[in-house]
Amino acid sequence: MSATGSSVAGTTAGLDLPTRPGGRWKSWCAVGVVVIITAITLSPQWGIAFSLDAIARNWQNGAEKILQLLVPDWSFFPRTVPALVETLQMAVIATFVAAGVSLPLSLATARLTNPNGASRSIVRALLNVVRSIPDLLYAAILVAMVGVGALPGIIALVLFNVGIIVKMVSESIEANDPGALEAGRAAGGNQLQINRATALPDIMPSFINQTLYVLELNVRASSVLGLVGAGGLGLLIDAVRTFYRYDQLSLIILEILMVVMALDVLSNAVRRRLV
Amino acid sequence: MSTVTIPSRRRDWRRSTAVIIVGAIVIGAFWSVDVNWARLGELPAQIVHYLWLMFSDPDWSKVPEALGQTWKSVAMAWVGTVIGILVSFPLGFLAARGFSPAPVRWSMRLVFAIIRAVPEIIIAIAILSVTGLTPLTGALALAIGSVGTLGKWGYEAIEGVDPGPIEATRASGGNIAQILRWGVWPSATPDFISFWLYRFEINVRSSAVLGLIGVGGIGDMLTSYTQFREWSTVGVLIIVVVIVTMGIDAISGAIRRRIVEGT
């Protein structure tokens, strides 16, 4: 072939370029669909009426308010402490309870550790429904059920966490090597014994990992649950937002930031130990 | 030969201290929290009572309005995701090793971390003095929130790209745009599209609760009917939220699986 010769010479004139792979129209179709949906969602009659009018109108006093965020009101600090502590208490308790509830449930939703198809799909379907309801919605309904305070917040967080932990951990069970489980079965163990002796040690790292992750989520989530009356920092957020005290809001945000980042550093240290 | 020697359990003092510390924190939290645990006893009866109120006779006449409001929430989530993608995509490169200098990189990462630590609803409260109580506020809050996660996942995906094609593009004289187009984009696309879709799923959930502060959508409807204690309507709204979220999750999940498997 002359093509080899000419490409060595550095020209592409005689080069046999492979034909472009077909099916590029598919990606253009996808882009088209995205653009159309975006146009519809932005339009005034079908979507959210995207317009910059309001921003232009409110810019003057609004910007002033937002600038207040840069100057936290430090004198507000003593009042935030009890609320911050309550937020942390809610997060810790909910994580602990959710972890305890999730462990057996994750074993029940993985094929390897629960060969019974019927019970597995029932638990899975239930958890799918539990997962699709947002935590604040749980909190709003639970406040109506058990009254204002930390209790509805804790229960809402537990429901929200169980969905997450079980999904992640049961997926990691499925990814495990089934060899150990088979060995357990060959040694004559019943399913409970097999899970206890072989699956449990296997999933511990991923279980602890997910629990830490959920603790982080909880600190963040429990700081807003108070918006519906479920205790913690959210109660304060609700109070300062009605008075547009953005300097105080800024202090609360700063506190959440500090706690979440400290927790992040801590859990990263623990994770490194695990792996 | 019949005796079995069981290996002695490994003692690990670090593990024991960890267990003791965690135990102390948990017990401390239980002991100090201001909760009337007795109310927990009434909970099962209460749950049955309220589930009965919500689902025994759902007020189906509210379904059309609920669907309309849900669409508004989903539109909010979509717009938020699209803006989030447009902003986070270039920022992701600014935070990736090999594409930007260290000071820029670390400040970008700090910004992402700060955004991730703040719940969307607080972002919405912070910006609503400028944007007003409109769905636009919700969309912008979700967009800002999305930048935090998408930026992080973005630079992780970019750094995870096989350096071979990048070097090949550079060696054959490609400029920075060509390196991005031919060295990075082909191998990072599945990751990007996959977590864009995942973030959309998250935004759909968050948009449902943003209504709490009055920016519109299904959350607005839910809070007002919960406050009026019209449980037969709340039941319908929950059913709508669950079905729509699960439906969107299923569609988006199917697309993600196809993209990741490379078909």
C-alpha cells in the first residue's frame, strides 16, 4: 500500500482514514431533546417563567441583605449553642438507630444473604417507597403526629437514613465473593449462621463507611428540619428568616459549615484506617 | 486429631477505644437530648391513625392540581440542573490537577466544599431577598447546590481520565481546547452524563421540599395542606410525589446504566 509510505513522509494525502463510527445522530438527538425540555421548563406558560425582572427590581435592597451575610452577628452566638447541640444530638441518635435497623434489613435485601425471593422483593419495594419521600416531608407529618421537638426530627432522619444505608450496603453484599457464603452452607450452617459468620465481617467496612456518610448527611439535614418544627438549628433559621436577620443567618450557616467540615475531616481519617 | 484448635481472637486496642468513644458519644446524646421518650409509645397507634386519615379516602379531585404543581417542581429541578451543569463544567477543569495552578485549584475545591455543606433550602432563604418568592429562586438555589456536587465529581472524573490520549494529543501538537476535546472528553463523557442525571434525581427530591419556604411547586401545596390538617389531600400528594420521583428515578437510572455500559 502506498498509504504507509506517504504517512511516513508526513502527509495525510494518501492515508486510509478509518470511516467515522456511525450513530452520531443519536447524540445530536439527545442534545436536541435536552434543549427542547429546557426551553419548555423556562417558558412562562408551561414552566417556571424564567425572567430576570424580579432580580433587577430587588437588586438594590436585596444585595444589601445578602451583603449582611458577610458580616456575621457574633453576639447571637450564645443563643445558637443549645440549638446546635440539639442538632448534633439528633444526628447522632438518628445515625445510631438507623445503623442498627439497617444491618438486618441490608442482609434481607441482598440475594446472597436472603435466598427467599418473596420476602426480598417485599422489603425492597417498601424501602423504595421510603426512599422516595423527602426527609422534611416526614418531619412535617411526624410533627403533626408526636408534637413539636427533637423526637419527630430523629424519626424522620432514621427513615431517611435507613433507605440510604440499606441500598448501599446490600449493593456491596451483592458485589462480594459468594465463595465464603457457599463454604458456610457446605459446612451445614443455616442462613442466619452463614450471614453472621461470613457476610457480616465482609460488609463491615462498607457498613461503617455508609454510617459515617449518613452521619454527615444528618448534621446537614437536621439543621433544617426545625423549619417544620422538628427541633435543632432549623427553629432558629425560621425565626431569623422571618425578620430578615441575615447577619444572624450568616452565623448559623458558618456554624453548620464548621461542624460539617470537621466531621468530614474526622470521617476521612476513619475511612483511611478502614481501607 | 478430633480436637479443633480455634485461633484466638485478635485483640486490637485501637478498635476497643473506638468502640468505647463511639459508645460514650451515643449514650451521652441519648441521655442529654430533650425528648419525651414516652411519646414514642403512642407512635404506632398514631401512625396507624394518620395513615388511615391519609389513605382511607384520598381526595382524588386534587390530582390534576397536584400534577400541575409537581410539574412546576420538576421544571425547577431541571432548570437548576442545567444551570448547575453549565457553571460547574468549566469550574471542574479549574479544580482538576494538570489543568490549573494549585492556588486556583484549592480555592475552587474550597468553594465546592462550602456549597456542599449548606442545605439547598438555606441557600434559597439566603438568595430570596434578591430573587423573590418565585420558582426561579428554587431553581437558582438548586443550581448553586448542584455546582457543589457536580464540581467535585467533575474534577474527580477529569483526574481519573487515562493520561495516554491526553499525552498523545499534546504530542501531536494539540492546543488546550483540542486536548480537552480529544484527550479528556471521550473518556470522561459517560461519567459526566451519568452524574448529571444523578444530580437531576437529587434535585427532583429537593425541589419538592423547597416549597416549604414558599417558592412554589408541590412543596407549597404539601405544607399548606399539612398545616390545614387536610389529611385526605396530603395522602394524595404523597402518592403523587412518590410515583413521580420513582418514575423519574427509573427513567434516569435506565439511561445511566445504558451509558455506563457503553451501548
